[in-house]
Amino acid sequence: MHELTTMIMIENTTAGEVVVIDRLKKYPGICFPGGHVEQGESFTACAIREAFEETGLKIRNPVLCGIVNWAKKNSDERYVEYLFKTNDYSGTLSDGTEEGRVFWTKTDDLYKMKLSPSFDVYLPAFFSEKPIELFAEWTDSFDSPLTVQ
């Protein structure tokens, strides 16, 4: 079984801010918008759709900046997340959805917030000049350390 997801950093480079969601459900805490890839959908299309569904912003030109690859030990199960970023967007930021509240925050304040599990390890990929792959094997929970490949 493979679970395929995306996450997108929407950045206002002029203000030095990014859109975050304070997730209430699975993996609670601050992270970037994102979600599951639907049948017949590309990773890029998923990032665009999820950004709109969770934030109300229409994004364009998402750039792949990383891949998170969790492999279950002694199994063929994988959790793979494609990480994107963009500063090309339009619209008005919504208040959020049942997933959680969305809001702009200063990039420098991200590490001071209560982040979703492992999101602190994901963050460098969004600010890297080249795409990064993060990899970890897990047993019963996603508590293994991610390493940069």
C-alpha cells in the first residue's frame, strides 16, 4: 500500500511570510497546506487543488522542492509526500476549513510555533536551492528520524 500526498509552501516574498495551517486532525500542529493525491491526479495538480481547498488561494507555477519518503520496515507500505513551493498566487486567504485555521506568519517565526510532527525536519527542503529527499524507515509509528538523501 502506498499513500501519496503533497504539501505546498505559499510564500509572500515581499512580506517575508508564508501561509500555514494549524491542523486539528491527523498530525496536529502548524504545517503547510496539502493533502492526498486523488485517483488520476498528478502531484502538481494535487498541490494546486489542495492549496485552493485549504486556503482559498489560487496558486500557479508550483516548484518541486523535496520528497519525503517513509518506508515501513519489513513491508511494502510507503508514505510519500511531494513538497512544493510557490510565490505566485491570487485571491483572498480563507479562515480555514475543518482541517484547521489558516493564516499568514513570518517565515522567521515558524520554528517558534507548535509544529506538526516532523515538520521541523521538512522545513529546510522548502528553503533549499535544490530539491531534497528525506527518508526514514518506520515500524509501528512515524517516530524514526528522517535523514537527507
